[in-house]
Amino acid sequence: MTNPCLQIVPLVLMTLTVACAPSRPVSAPIRLSLPAAALTRCRLPVLPDEPTQADLEATYVERGAALIECEGARRLAIDALRAERGLDDP
């Protein structure tokens, strides 16, 4: 006498195999390369040990320019990330 479950097992396995056949193949996610500006660290100018008024003014202007450049690099990285995520969505 055989177990009735053993008669059903091949049918279940065949059904599972057929159910998986039409599924999409899994592929690696698309990766975009980031611009070089987005990968470099932001460097902010610092004051010398004994700053003069001219040093203060020059450093103020240099830091402002560096912050604008850093914000542009951050924006490039965010745009690349959003574009990459947009490619993943079906």
C-alpha cells in the first residue's frame, strides 16, 4: 500500500515548475556612473592662525564659492541617483 500523498507530489512539483516558467529573469540593477565632481570631497578654506581683516574677507568669499561648488556636486549625485532609480522602475 502506497501513501496517497506520494501520488500528488509529482503533480505539485510540475505545477510549481510551470508557474515559475513565465516569470521575468532576474537581472542586475542598472548602475549609472557618477560624475567626478560628485565623488570629490568638499574642501572649505580655513583661516590662518593669526588672521587679518583681509584674511577674513578673502576666506569669506572663498568659502562662499566652495559652498556653491559643493552644492552643485551634491545636486549631481542626487540627479544621478534619481535617474538610476527611475531606470529600475518598470
